Amino acid sequence: MTDPSGIHIADYDPSWPEQAAAAIDALRAAIPGLFVEIEHIGSTAVPGLAAKPVIDLMAAVHDLTHAAPHQRTPAHLGFRPHHNGMTERLLYVRAPDGVRSHRRWCRNSPTALARNSASHRYPCGRNRDAALLRHGRAENSVDLNPGP
């Protein structure tokens, strides 16, 4: 489904977690010891949820200055630096054939990773039905926040 803004929403793909795991393994192998933690975040990390088909990864490093010397290393994996004005994180985008398939965010410390990714792991929160309805996907609703 593509809405008028040009955003494509795909039905849940059970291969998304595998794609994320493969990218995480490849990044760890390419730059051993740099990452404290790497997590699959965002809509594609939520089982059963329709989403933009872009795998988001959040990587924590002890210090962003440690990542700077390795900016070119992920290029052979298809990740290219993307400058978006954020100074507290680095962003790399994988876009084979011009179609964005992965984004990797790099932040300081595992504390920042946990704080930031918790809000991205379940992107719809209590407003999940509203977000799903906006995209005509209420039939794929997953109750991630049961309770009052």
C-alpha cells in the first residue's frame, strides 16, 4: 500500500528479523569490538505489524569519536553515511538500486541505546490503532500495550 505522500506500507514480512540479524552480524564482523550493542528497532521489529519495509538498527558505541575512523568500513556492506543534521548520532543508509532497505543509527553508550530504542521498538504505543487505521491496516493490529 502506498499513501498519497509516497510512503509504502508493506504487510509484515517474517524475514525482517532475519534480515536485521544478518546485517547486525555483518556489521560486528566488519568492525569487531566497536559496538557495545546493536538492536533491531522500529516498525519492522514488531511481529505482525505492517510497516515501511526498511530495517532500522540502533548501534551503541562507547564514544562516537571511536566510530569516526570506521565511517568507510560499512560501505562494503552497502551502508553509506547520511548527513541529516543530527549531532548526537551518526546515520548510515543502505539503498541498493536506490531503494532504501536499511538504516543504521549509531549513538553513544548502551544507556542512550536503551533509552532511545525503547521508544522505537514499539512505534505505535497506545496509539497503534490510530496509526494502523491511518494506513488502512487495522486488521493487522497487535496489542503491544495491554491495559487501561
